[in-house]
Amino acid sequence: MPSALHSDESVIRYLNSGNRLQIDQATRYLLEQHRKLVIGLIRRVGGDLEQDTEAVLDDATAALIGHIQNGQYRADMAKLSTYFQAIARNTLLNRLRKRRNWSAVTLMDTLPEMPLSLEDAEALIQSKEVQDKVAAAIQQLDPVCREVLVRYWLHDQPMQEIGAALGKSVDAIKQRNHRCMKQLKTLLAPTFKDWFHKK
């Protein structure tokens, strides 16, 4: 990547330059900068890393570029990465809604209904107090649930690997992950209610 692309302002300047080479450079820069963000989003919200990563990354980047070039994006309202995150999340959710029989329950969904921003919710999930409560709740689940959740959420193993290790199909592991997360949400509901009440 060219060293000139080191700030939101330089990316916007390249994208609005009308120069095909600079636009291509800025596009590649955005794709590289946001890949990890999209992967993390898919792991939190749900979806298939292999199936959704490139599609969400490409679609959200194209939408971001369109917003920049037509003046819809305003730098005084949000950083590019924050703006991109909102677009990527909506893009992913739209893909998942269109996917028949999709019903993902993620760790984020174990939180009670509270007016939290994505950043605040993520910070809460990462706090030691909450992680300890989640770990204790996971220990109450059956051994297969514990293994699936630990492998998927803590060790970031793909569904294919987990299926191979447990001798089950990818679809079976996805269904089991969904059921286990629902059980975990039920176990955590009173704990989180008390936790928020204390705050």
C-alpha cells in the first residue's frame, strides 16, 4: 500500500480524485484495513466465515466508497472505520435474514435488552467479571455443548474442524452451536439482570 494512505483524509482524497489508479489503491487499502473487522463481526453476530467474509467485505467496501463519492459520508460524524462497521453489520444481517432457516444466537445476544452501543456491548463481553460468569455458565452445559462453544468461541475453530473432531457434520455442529447458545442465554439471563441492576 502506498505510504500516502495513512489517514481517513488521504483515503477520501484518493477516492474522490477521479484517478483510476488512486481509486484502486484506496479500494485495496480499505479491503485490507477492514478484513479483520469483518471476520470479528461474523464471529460475533453469526454467519459462515468462508461464505460471508469476502462477500460482506466487498459489498460493505463498495457501499462505503459509494457513500464517500456521493457525499453521503461526513467525516465530522464518524471515523471511516466506525462508519464502515455500521455498513458491514447491516450488510451481514441482511445476508443472514435472506438465508433460509437462519436463526443465530451469539454471545452478544446473551446480554439483556439494554441501550448499549456495539462498542459498549463488546467492552462488557470482554470484561473479566462477565467472562467469569460466562465461563461458569458454560460449565453447567453438557460436555458436547461445552466442547462446541469452547472450540468455536474461545479457540476460533471453524465449524468444519469442530465437526471433524467430534465426528459430526458441519450442519449438525451449527445446529448444536445454536441450541447450546440458547441454553447459555437462558442460564445467563438472571445473572446479567442482577449485574445490570447493581450498576
